[in-house]
Amino acid sequence: MAEADEQVEGEEEQSAKGSKKLIILIAVAVLLIGGGVAGWLMMSGNETAEADAETEAPAEPAVLPVSYISLGEKFVVTIAEGRKQRYVQAQISVSTRDTEVVTAIEVHAPLIRSKVIETLGAADFQVLRTDEGRKSIQADLLAQVNALLEAEGLPPSVEALFFTDFVLQ
């Protein structure tokens, strides 16, 4: 009988070890399955949220690239300074994001060039020698170009006017 008791105790130990292994295996399986489901939900939830955000959010207007347009050959203008003749030589470009304005500037280039020559010819030589004077003339020319575009029924969308070359003599 002692042998039977020992055998029963051995079987109980083995069944206890077996049930512990079984419990551990079940726990690991549950964790793996739960982790997989959670990962899948997180991944599919982000795609759905991104897709919803794309469809629900109003599309922001795309920013068009800037176009730089040269106003042609260099401007050479005489300026009277007392009894002396002075010269201004300038290369001018403008920038815009509106393709219609690019075409309009090319079409109306003679009118724009005439206005630039008139404005530079009326400028004071001593004023043009200073940075503030050049910036003031730049601002005046920009306003005049936009006013010419408005007169032609286009939006005044020239953003900037640049002196790409500027020489006083």
C-alpha cells in the first residue's frame, strides 16, 4: 500500500506540473492573441482615421510655385542732376503665383516698361543713391505694375519687384 500511496502522490505531482504548464501555455496564447488583435485594431484604426480626416477636412488650396518674370532688357534712363546728366541702369524682375498675370505681364510689357522708364527718369539721383530711396522706388514701381494689371481687369497679384542689377553713374 505504501507503494500505491507513493504512486498516487507521484501522479498528483505530475498532474500539478502538467496543469501549471497548461495554464502557462493558455496564458501565453491569450496574450499573443490579445496582442495581435490589439495591434490589428490600432493599425486599421489609424488608416480609417486618416482616411476620415482626408475626406472630412476641406482641401487647403495648394500653394502655387512662384514665377519670376524679367521685364526685358536693362533699363537705361538719364536723370538730370543740376547741370549734369546722370544715368540709371537697372534690370528688373517681378514675382507672382498667378499664371494669368505671367501672361499679362508678357503681353503688356511695353506699357510696363514705359511706366518704369517714366518713374526712374523722374527720380532724384541723390535719393536713388540711398537704400531707402531704392526701396521707395521699388515700392512705387510695384504699385504701378499692380495698378496697370487692375486696369486690365486682372487681380493685382504681383508679389514683389526686384532690381536684379542696379547701377548709378
